Amino acid sequence: MHKVIREDIDNILAEKLSWDKFKGTNVLVTGASGMVGGYILNTLVELNNRNDYGMGIYALVRNPKKLPEEIREQVIVVQQSVTEPINIDESIDFIVHAASPASPRIMKDDPVGTVAANTVGTFNTLQLAAKGSGKGYLYISSREIYGQPYEHQRVFSETDYGFVDPLSARSCYPEGKKAAETMCVCFKEQYGVNAKIARLAHTFGPGMAIDDGRVQCDFFRNVIRNEDILLKSDGSAIRTYTYVGDAIAAMFRILLDSDEIVYNIASEESTVSIRQLAEACVAAYPEKGLKLRFEIEGALAGTAPFTLGILSSERIRGIGWKPLYTLDEGIKRTISYLADTSNV
């Protein structure tokens, strides 16, 4: 395990949470080879090893080879798509549903698969939760469910909503997430599943796919290659970024020690324009002498169609969460990991 991920897991497990709730339980993580699912899975394995909790940890993935060998040996691999019915003989107590495309390229090329992972996949995992003890179910949602803010709307709390065009194929992602959230509420109401929802701001860190088409991935790849950063827009769109280790700590807090059904996860201190993010990447490595250049071509296919995306983190901070890392620190940790592990 890379030293950055190891340190992140140490920080997550140092959180004062009700970790004992996992004792003797069976836990399923979908999307277990992705950035978020992988962090969740690694943290559970480490928790099990340190405390002898006797957990049965199930990792649902389409390609088991994407799981590190040392992790594969310590979990029960369920090889399938989350869009297929999930048949596990044991009763499942906790589920974290993190299986969903997050790449703009995939959303553009496979909108059907994107919406299916979030609708059919959520239905399948909630059905499994209802058959089990239903102790805990966490759905990983997104800032994108809020859409484009209305006039004079700057910050989204959990009860605010903007505009999403349901007749755009690009809405496969936010509309799929919205439908999935409604399913969580319905299964909670009808079957008593202890469902919770985490709405993530733009999350980055070790485990992200460096070629998935998101601007932060492009910027990190430029830095690793010692290339000037090329912006293909004016960079004025504003986003809130959260380092993955901080986001995972918040997710476990929501799953184990929260009362509300939905929480935003956002490091509001890391609210910047895309241009400022690029400038931060350049500034993080002054010895490289990199520069910021522009090549404006208009809207890029598959990108999120909103210009302002600030999430309020007041609710999650109210139950004790706060991020450990600044944006600059998160950038350096991520690039350190990617430089060691990616072929760029």
C-alpha cells in the first residue's frame, strides 16, 4: 500500500466514531476498485485487521484484477455488474454503494450504463439491504444533483436545488443520482433500511483515474509530465474540491454516527475557480517552472453544464467533521501518489 494511502487510512481510523458497530458484521462495498470504493474497502480491511472485528467484507467489482492482490486475499470478491441482481448467501448488514461512472468521457459515451449504475444498481443494493439486517446503507451521491443554480443562488445546502435538464443525455449522471436518492428514502420508509446519502463535492486523491477527462486529472498529468497546463476554457467555473481521505472520513461518520438522511461533503475552504485550481497546481511545484496557457474551444463534450457549484458543509461539520488537508496539501499528496503509480 502506498505511503500516502496508508497515512490517510491511519487518519480515518483515528476519528472518534462508533467503529464497534462493524463487529461481527457483513459489509458489502460496490465499486470497490474505484477511488471512493477502494478507500472504503482498504479502511475496512485495516479496521478488521487491527481490531479483530471478525467482519465479512465483500467487494463487488466487474474486474477483480483491479483490486490489489493483498486486498483480494482478505475480502470476498463478488464479480459482477451492480446492474445485475446480487445474490449473496450471507445476510448483509452494511452496504456502501459507490459503483458509478464519474468520468465525463464515460457519461458521454455510455449514458445508459451511467444511469443504470445509479438507478438499477441502487435498487439492487437496496433490495439486498432490505433482505439483511438493514443496519446501515450509504449511497454515494454527487454535487451534480443540484444542477445549475438559479439567479442569486450561490451555495447549496441539503434542502436547496437548482436546474437539471432531464432531456439532456448528459443528465444521465445527476438525474440517475436523484432517482437513486429517492429510492433510498422509499426503502427507508417502506422497509426500514437505515439509508444515508453522501453528496460529494468534487473529490480528488489517490486512486483517481488520471485519464478520465476531468480537469483536475488533466492538470495533475501535466504537472507529472513537466508540461505547461493548458486550459480549454476561461476557467471561470467555480467548484468546491475535497481531498479523498477527508471525504472518506466524512462518509464513515455519516454511516455510523449521523441522524439526518443526507449530508453534503465539501471542504469549503477549497472553493476555487478552475483557473485558480490550475494556478494552484503550478504554484505547488515552482521548481518545475510550469506556466498556465489557454486554448479556448468552447464547451467540452461530457463536462458538467454548470458554472457554480459550492456546497454548504454546515450540516456535516455540525456532527464533528472537518477536513484535515488544504487544497494545496491535497494536490501534493495526490501528485506524489500518481507520480509513483501511473504510467503517464
